[in-house]
Amino acid sequence: MRVKEGTRLWWRQEAAKNNFIYGNDGATGEFLDAIASGEYVIISKTAWEQLFTKTA
């Protein structure tokens, strides 16, 4: 897939942070599979902000 410069590195780092490791690097394919299966959920920044900026 086509992505901006630096995006592949970011995905590898995120995969590694979430314990999807292959050799000495992040296993991006496994991480993407986990997202696709619902094991991990991605939400928009706007939705995140709405969830955590509500006042009591």
C-alpha cells in the first residue's frame, strides 16, 4: 500500500509496542490482522477527545 514517508516506521513501532514482534522488528501484518479482527480498535482523534474531555 502507498503511505507517507515515515508511516511504515510508525506502524512497526506501534506493532512492537503492542507486543507484535517478528525478529528484531514490529510485526505489522499481525498487528493489522488484530485490528481487522477487532482485537484492537482504532478510533478518530475527535471521538477520543469527546470521550475524555467531558466535564462532570
